[in-house]
Amino acid sequence: MAAEAPAADLGRAAPPFALRGTDGHTHTLADLAGPRGTVVAFICNHCPYVKAILPRLVRDARDLKAIGVHVIGINANDATAYPEDSYERMVELALPFPYLHDETQQVARAYGAVCTPDFFGFDAQLQLRYRGRLDASRKDTAPEGTPRELFDAMKAVAETGRGPAEQHHCIGCSIKWRD
């Protein structure tokens, strides 16, 4: 079922976390934060919205890292109901940025994540400056040349400490909460 992320509470602090990554180690927000900004992306393996943007997310994560903005992926879906989102399947995905498992779903709740993908862009002081989409893609990848909304927003955050005035809500599969 599709869900839309609500309007952002810009300026709020990023909730801290300590989660196991696909590398087998536990990582904290403080360890992974970028010197000029951080994107916390709630994603998963099975969602068609995530699959549609994944190559572009990988591209943008590499380009953002070059300017000091780090991307962190977090999967909070109930793996019992959605086995493709299990930790073992996360490891198989082999992303070039940290991909963490929120098994208890407490981190997703603390952030207010509602869908996959759901992007939270923070400045160097870990204050929320962007909550929007990667680009105009939905279940299908948007055409080449589509504006890189997340990349452009986080580049502005890295350079000025401020995100764009206009931010388009993320739309994706609802997070699969445990009963």
C-alpha cells in the first residue's frame, strides 16, 4: 500500500541510534554522520518504489560523499512478514553505503518514517533541513534528466546549512510494522 510522508518538522535534531549494519558491525549515527551533512534513508529490499530509485540513490550517495555528505540506509520492515527484507537479504544487496537493520523498529518510529523510501536530510549539526523525495520517480524510474532533488537539496545544505524552501513529499510503500 502506498503511503506519503508528512510535512517535515525542519530544525529538529536527528534521533541517535546504534544499529547492526550489513557488515556485521554495530554503527551509531555519530560514527556515520558526514562532516557537511547526513542523509538517513529508510529503504528496504522488496519495495518497487525503492527498486525504481536504487541506482540513482547509489549514484547520489557517491556524489554526496564527495562533498562531505554521508548517506545511511535503514531497513525497519517486519522481516517475518516480508522475508525479502530480512537481514540476510540486506547483506546480499551489497550497497556502497552503510545499510542498517532496525529490527525493533524503534529508530523508524523515532524519526517518524512512514514509507520506503523516506529521506531525512540533516546539516552538519544533525538538524533536519530536508525531508523530501530523491526525484520524481514512483514505481517507475523517472526519465533521464529529471532534477536530482535530494542531491541538490543536500548540496545546498552542505554549502549554506539550509535546505530548499520547496520540498516534495516522499511516496512509497508503507513501512511494514509489526503487530
